[in-house]
Amino acid sequence: MSAPKLPGKYVREEELKFMPGIVEYVPKARYSFSAGQALSKFLEGLREGRIFGKKCPSCGRVLVPPRVYCEFCFTPTGEWVEVPGTGRVETAVVSYIGTMRERLEKPIIIGVVRLDAPGYREDSFDHAGLIHRLCNVTEDDVKSGRVIGMRVKPRWRKDREGSILDIECFEPEGV
Ligand SMILES: [Zn+2]
């Protein structure tokens, strides 16, 4: 079955560009973003190669990334605490797709790193942590499950600007 032939003139795609009323416009959307009290200090710390969290005075957890209140206790968080940045891999994936959805020749490995921070129960799903790239970890480490529980530390970039990417990746301790 074919589409019925309707009266009128069919318009080709390239003809549309020359029709009256069609305007092409690339908006210059400029904006600034405030990271907020807690995240600003966190980002400034990253620029210095340090990782800061905020301690909840009620339950004692050190929240990393820091938040201004503890979502468990509904309490404003208090003192700043520097954590060593070491931790262990909770889970990881091998990705063949980049951040711009491009296909990657060499896959990247992304993991959830449970950071060493005071106040958390080891058997709890609640923890201080970051999602980041893992270096010096092979696809086989991920596919075999060897990466789970692996002790890791941050690898810092030399030129830091106050971004989560100031940490190039997390790599196994002892590398
Ligand atoms: Zn709390």
C-alpha cells in the first residue's frame, strides 16, 4: 500500500531553508553556576590535591562529597574533615562509549570508590564515595570480579583547576 497522492506541492528538505518565516539562530546562552557552600570548599580542596568532607555532629559520618546537612539526621553538618582519598572499589564497569557518546577504541573503566572516611559501618551500603575512572585496572580485572574490593588511591593531575577531573583516576595502591 502506498501513501495517497495529495494535492499541492511537495517541499524538499533543502527548499525549506529558503522559505519565508524560517530563521536559523544559534542562541548564546551564557550563565554562571554557584557550586554552593559545601561543594565550593570541596572543589577548592581538589585544586590543592586534598579531599574534604563534612562531619555530621549527630551520627558522626564524614560526608564526601560534602553536604551542608545530613540526610539521615536532618542535622546541619559541622566541621570540615580531610580524608586521605584512599578507598576500595565497590563496583566497576568497562565502557566502550565515551562521554560524548563516541565509540572508544580502548575502553575506559569506571568504578564506584568507597572512600576511607570515619563514621560508616563496613557492612552498610551507605558510604562516602565517588564515581571515577580507574587506571591500571584491566578489563579482565573487571570481568573476573578481581577489581571488587581492590584498594585504590587517587592519581592527581599536576595542573589542577578545582574540578573533579583534578583527580585523573583512582589506581591500585602500591602502583
Ligand atoms: Zn547524621
